[in-house]
Amino acid sequence: MPDQSAFTALFPVKDENVKPLQALLNAVGQNITKEREVLMDKVEGLLPSTLRQPGGRCFLEFHKLTTVHFLRWVLLEPALDAEGKRIDASLAFATDYDGPLNAHIDELIETAGPALEAIFSFCDPAPATGALRSYLLEAQRSYEAFYRGHPGRSVQQIWGDSNNSEEELRKALGKGLDGSPQPATSEDAVARLRRAVGQSGWKSASTAGEPQKPSLGSRSLWLSVGAILLLFAILAPSWFLRCAVASVVALILLILLVGSWGTILNLLDRRDQTRERRVLDRQGPPPDPDGSEDPYVSDRSRRRLMIVTDLENRRGLIQNQMTHVVNVKPGKMRLRTLRIVLWAINFLGSRIFVQGKLGDIPTIHFARWILIDDNRRLLFFSNYDFSWESYLGDFIDLASDGLTGIWCNTTFFPQTRIPAWMIIPRALRLVLSTQSRTGNQSATRLFEQGARREQEFKKWTRDHQVPTQVWYSAYPLLSVVNVNNSTDIARGLFAPHSGAELGAWLRKL
Amino acid sequence: MRLSGASGVELSDIQGLVQRGYKELPAAEYILLQVTDVPRARAWLSKLADRIEPATATGHDKADRASALHLALTYQGLQALGVSKELLDKFPLAFREGMATLHRERLLGDRGASSAANWRWGSAPCQPNADEEGLCETDPALHLMLLMYAKDGPTLSRIKKSVLDELDISGLHTITGLDTVFLAGPECDPTGSPNGPKEHFGFRDGIAQPHIAGMPSREDGHAIPGNIIPTGEILLGYANAYGEMPEGPTDANGQGFGRNGTFLVFRQLHQDVVGFWNYVARQAADKGYGPVELAAKMVGRWPDGTPLVESPTGPKSTLQTHDRFVYAGHHSHPDPFGLHCPIGSHIRRTNPRDSLNEDPQRSLELSNQHRIIRRGRSYGTPLVADMDPTKLMAASEDHAERGLHFICLNAAIDRQFEFVQNLWANNPKFGGLYDDPDPLIGVLDGERATFTVQKDPVRCTYADMPRFVQVRGGAYFFLPGITAIRTLGTMK
Ligand code: HEM
């Protein structure tokens, strides 16, 4: 079964359409009902007259989408890039979906075609009638990095209303346990649970999409690498010596390369800082489509911040979203660094952190970074659990290195001095301390400042957040930890357990 | 001159409430005030500054202290007294906006009967885009709070009278007075004195507190290594857990108006004592726990204060005020899975200590970034005079207004108080759970609320848990250093 993927598309919007589109998106976002649909009468007045559908009851029926985990529309208002040049408004549309892209797009058009047409009719160009498919696909943008918190699980498997979802199974098992009397032994409990499931008619969903085990994680791997090296040293000492010398030389070269790269970035940074202030001073805030005086680039007004915060935790305390847009610092060097770091994050995210944690953060369903506007801006979408405050706290406490590595290449980021010559040695130490699990990880960090400047980093993040007008989640009541835990429950139900494993499995219920 | 402790913490400038909860002063009242005549109010503040109890070093007149007086101000209060916009803008957003924005109501769970629109006092609900400043005004505007503590009722009345007599001629209007009550339990301390203070559900309160680095350790023992938090976690002007100056009106060296101040969070929390014990009695019936045992599982301590993680089978009089424990890495009976003290119990959620993730040492560090100092007191007559749980359980509903005037101190309201209430108490997913808000103070955020007790071979859950605590009022205050109060008094 094809895995979860990310679809992102961007559409230009003319200045005069910014306000009406904003109004429509706000109305859609505010009026998603408990039944996960948007009624026609809530938005009718905001649609272009040619696209009104008299008699239609529903504008958008999210509940009919079977391939969508998360979906959002975000209007990016006109802005200025790092050098003070204008960036036109655009509309971003993004989904985290299951299966082949074609089937996903087909489903979107089938279930929400008219609504999509109505929304995109404010873009430039608007979709031609009947050409929505190619319209969407042509506007698609590729991401630099994409992270999934519960890879391999389809929406149906996680939540579907059918009897097959892992959440339904967990609930059925819970009911089985809640009846009295309490089971006396582990074996009792399991027997009762298996019976309860038999009765509930739960059918195991596909076992595809097993998360791969992280390859770096196992101690035995390191041991076997060590053993091979040792064998090599004994059997062919001269070759071993040559290889050893070669790797030391390679390591020194790497340190020199990364070190000088970092040193140049540090030098550039000083220039960039003064330039950023100058651009701000000279240009002032960019034109604001609604004519009010909001300063746009940094230090947003309270009103704007309130709009962002009021959109948070709108559907309860469990899930949340963030859209963040920031200018990339000028120069090829920055862009290249950004690409390399994001490539590395993407690699780690898809190969290493496949057990529901990015770095150590166990609360991110999906996140992606995309370079937009001819690589002048970096766009970040995230679907995460709980509050902004806890999310940012996790960023700072558990993932500051990666985030500093990315965002130090963007404007107004809290000052970061790259410890150029120490990056590689520190990275090595970091890898070793993660492997040994005994090392004090908090003591080993690549960067000292940047995102570690707690208050400044939080303020910077807020300054560059953009309201997510429409946000939809298919399973708003589940956290990442829940989803992964429920999978473990489902997998373990009919698996043979040894005594200790059985105890661990029962604790997941 | 400011008197510094050994570590440079300026004890003589810090209000004593930061250092102690005044257990020896069981009578207390809080008076909410509005400034009506600015020059006169300032003159009054100048005089008041000399009467405020400082946090001066240990041993200081503990036995013969008869009373203590403290002052806190809201953002509107600072504004009314003419603090410059430049200084005001340096205060953190949470304090400037107040407790009752749409965003904070969601995070704190202030919905339905608890929503700010229904509060008896405090911030009025704040509409987004309400006006340019986005500020919330109350009517009458809440500006100041006087906190008065005394060794007994008559002393308190005397002080209150002397203060109130002055108020009328001092350009201040009294909005309301919030009285408190000291609840003693049926058991006795190892010292033989009555066990307390208790809160209305019948549990000993006011035990666990973090220790502020650089402050003298509390009366009852030495600071526990894992329980010490950097000075700047509570006080402005000192480095916090990230090695930075907390946000507020101080300069990079920590000097300025904000120095030695802290933020005081006040929530009037109504407690449904009959509802609580009814639920517990009903649920306990068939799952192998007695009602008091189940209630103790919800709190994480036995009614007399004994921590469950230390003594899961019953209270021990020597452990009543015990605070020197961790969960996952407990020295004699580690409890990583909550078999002794449930993961979802009130005290394990509001301070998970070493059990936040798989790494106990790192957990302790992370937990300590969200600590608060609690200074609340109960109010309203107890349902049963001696707070005996079995009698509480048998008592019938009297619909009396009783609860907790919850007060806590912290330097970063959003990272400390709001975080604890939101992420650890209200969040039904805490610790990997599914539908479990904090059984005492949590808020329903889904279809149902349950309470889960982890045990062998498999957990049991208690369903349909209602909300036992409702919010009746509240506000964010600034508890300034004593010099800052003088500054307020002399401002032009
Ligand atoms: C009416 C409401 C409340 C009641 C009845 C209540 C009751 C209790 C009790 C009985 C204890 C154990 C005794 C102790 O350690 O002092 C306790 C501890 C605690 N409570 Fe509450 N509480 C209430 C509200 C709150 C609120 C609103 C918060 C914060 C948001 C809070 C945070 C704490 C903390 C941090 C501890 C200490 C945990 C530890 O360090 O072990 N409580 N509470």
C-alpha cells in the first residue's frame, strides 16, 4: 500500500482578490461543523455569483474524504523579500494524504470539485471549467523536507468509522476490560480481550506499512561493525592501517570544509544583520491589501497576533496547526546551506525518525518545509499536538539543533554563532551519546544560541506566523502517541507474547 | 540599601510571600482595589512600601510575627498609576492581555459556568479586535490587590480596619474582599498539632514547593537537589532555566523596575465537594478500591498528605509532609508505570518530576522548567467541620460557596502556570492517556472524561467523570519588589 505523502500547491492571487478570498476562507474555516462539513448558507454570499449553486445544501463535505489526514488553505498576503522587493500574494493549498496522488486528486475533485472551483476562482488564473485536475497538478510544489509522525498508517486504519480502525479496536478492547470482574492474571486478561474482539467483528486492517526499524539505533549493529573492523585489523594489518589513515584524513578534510563553510556564514551573518535593519528602515512595511497600517515584516501588531492565536486549539486541546513564512537571507551560500540542512532533516525524518518522534518530539503528525517565491521564502506547515507553548518548548528543549540549522538561514532569526570548526566533532559526539543512551544529551549541542534563546525564538516564531484560515483534521481527537500506541495494541493482540512482553503490551491499553 | 543573600538574591527587596506561605498566620484576606485618585493613591503606596513584609533571611522573627502585608497590581493598575508606556510594553504578553482572552479561555478550560463572562470578579472577557490596544477593561477596573495575613481573626480585623480606614482617604475604592479559611484535619502531625491546612475535598495541601536557588531553604528542611530551580524561574532580574533574563521591565543585567518582582496568578476555584465524594463513592463500588483509596489515587497523596508513591497501601504519619521523592527512579520501589501513584493523578500531572519521558534525569530537568510556587488558601465553611473523608462522603448537599483561592507565583506565566493548567492538567492525552483530564482541576475536552488507575495485570478506568472545580474569578497580577512599590509611589 502506498505511503502517506504531502501535496502542496501554490496559486497567485491578484491584490484586489485578497480581501474577498480571505473572507471566503475565514467563513469556510469557521464553519466546519461537528459533522465535518460546511453548509452552503454560511458561505453563499461570499462566492462569485457565477459559481453559486442554488439549492445545494453543502459547500464542502470533508467527512467524505477518505484519503486526507490533514488539509489546509492559507492565504499568503503580499510581502517584501529580504532585499525589499515585493512578493505578490498567493494561496497555498496543502494536504497530507494516503495512496497515489492521482487517486487523491480524483477524490478531491469528486467530493469537493465545486467548492475547489469556487475557492480557486479567486486565483490568477482561475481554473478553466472541467480542468481542475491539471490545474491542481500544475501548481504543485515539491518540498525540501517532509516528516510523518505515524508513517504507514492510512486514515482508515487510524480512525475510519468502519470496524477496522485501530481506534475502534482499542475502544472495543477497553469495553471488554471495563466489565467486571477485573481479570486476575495477564493470561486471563488476554483471553478476555481476544474474545471481546471476536465479538466486535474487528478485522485486522492490512499489516502493511510496518515502520522500519531505525538502522542506526541498534547496539548490535555497532557491535558487529566493531567486530568486522577488529577482524580486518588482525587479518590485514597494513590495509587496515592505510584505511585508518585515509579515514582520519577524510575526517580532517570534512572538518576543514564544514569549518570554513561555517566561518564564511558567520562572516556573512554580520553583514546580513545590518542589511536587514537597513531594508526595514528604508522600505517600511509593505502595502497591506486591507489598507490598515499593520507593520508586516516583523513585530506584528497585537491584532494580527490575536488572529493567529484565536485560530489555535479551535477544535479542542488535542491538535493544532502552524503556518510559518520567513524570508531566506540573501545569497547563494545561504540557500545552499538551507537546502543541505533540509535534505539532511528529510533524510533523518524518513529513515531514522520513523517511530513517531522527530528528534525527540513525540507530538508532530506531519510537517513540511517548502521553498517558495523563487527560493526567496521558506514556508513551514505543521500539524502538531496540544498547545503552541508546548510545541515551541519541545522545539527548544528537544530539537533546537535541527531548527537552528534550518532557520538561522532566514531573516531576523535570533543570533546564531556557528561553532564552525566544532560542528563535526560535536556531531560525532552527539551521535555517540545518543547511541550509548547514558551520555547526558542535554550537554551536547551543535549550536549554543539560535533557538536556545528561548524568549527571542518564541517571539520570532510568532512574528512570522500566518493565520491558517481553513484547517481540517480527519481524527482531531487523537494524538501522535495515541495513534502509534493503538497500532502497537492492534499488532500485539494476536501475537505470541513472553511474560514480560505481555505485561508491556497490557500496559498500552 | 538592598540586603543581599549569600548568592546575590536581594531578600530585603523581595516580598516575603515569595519565600513563605505564612502557615503560622492562619487568618488571611485579600482585598481588591481600584485607583480613583492617582496622586493620593501614590502617596498611600509610598507609605505602604514600609509595611510590606520582606523575604529577609531565615530565622527572622518567625515565632513573633503577628501579621504580614503584601501588594500586587494588575496591568491596568500599573497603567492607572501612570507607569510609562515604554515600561509597560516590556511586560510579557500574557500579563498585558490578562487571563480572559479567547485563546487563554480555551487553554485554561474556562468554558460554560467557568467562562470569564460568568466570573464574579476579575478580567472581563476580551474580544479580538475589540479596540486598537486589544485590552480588556473591567468595571469597576481591578487595579490592586492587598494580601493580609495575621496570626488570628482579631489581629486580622485590626489590621484590616487600620488599612481600610486609610483607603477611603487614599484615592482607592474597595471592589471586594475575599476571605479565607484555615481547615485543619482530623489526624495529627507527628508533632501532635492538628494536620493541615487541608483543602475542601479533605486532602492536606501546601506541601510540595520548588526551592528557589539563592533563597534560604524552607523551615522544614534542606533543599532537595532535584527540586531547586534557578532564581529567574520565579523572580525577574535573575537568570532563568535557559540562562536568560525573564521577560519584563529589566535591562540585560536584570536591573530596573521589574527586578525582584514576580507574577501572581489568582484563580477563585469553586469546589463541588459533594459531587466529588459522590462520584468516588459510586465508582469505587466494584473495582477493588475503597472510596478513600480511589480519591487518594486521584490526588496522588492520602488525605493526611502521605505520598502514594512512598506508601501505596495507606497513610504513614511520618510521611505527611514528605516531598523528597521521584516516581520513575524511586530508590526502593520505582513507579515508572503508575502502579503506586497513577500517571493521571493530580500531583503527578502538575509536577511529573522524573517521569515525563524515558530518561529520568532529563525528565527532571524538563519538569523543572514548569514549576510554580503555590500560595493559595481555602475559602468558605467546610462541608464537615473536621474534614474527615468518611463524614464528607456521608454529608448531604448544602450548595454552599466554598473552594480554593488558588494563588501561584512564577516568572513566565505562559511557560509555567498556563502550561501546567493546559498541557498537564486539562490535556486528556497526558502521559499517553486517551480521555483523562486531571481528576481535580481538569476540563472535559472530548466526549467523555475518565480516570485511569494503572495496576497489574491491566488498568481499570472510571468513566463519566464530571468537572468538580469551576472558576469564579481570576486575574494576573504583578507582585513587585519593594523598591518598585516605592517607585510607583513617587512617580510623577
Ligand atoms: C480546587 C483546586 C485544587 C485542589 C483541590 C488542589 C489540591 C491539591 C492537593 C491536595 C495537592 C497535594 C498536596 C501538596 O503537595 O501541596 C496539590 C498539589 C499540587 N497542585 Fe493542586 N489543587 C488545586 C488546584 C491546582 C491548580 C489550579 C494547579 C495549577 C495549575 C495546581 C497545582 C498543583 C501543584 C504544582 C502541586 C504540587 C505537585 C508536586 O510538586 O508534587 N493545583 N493540589
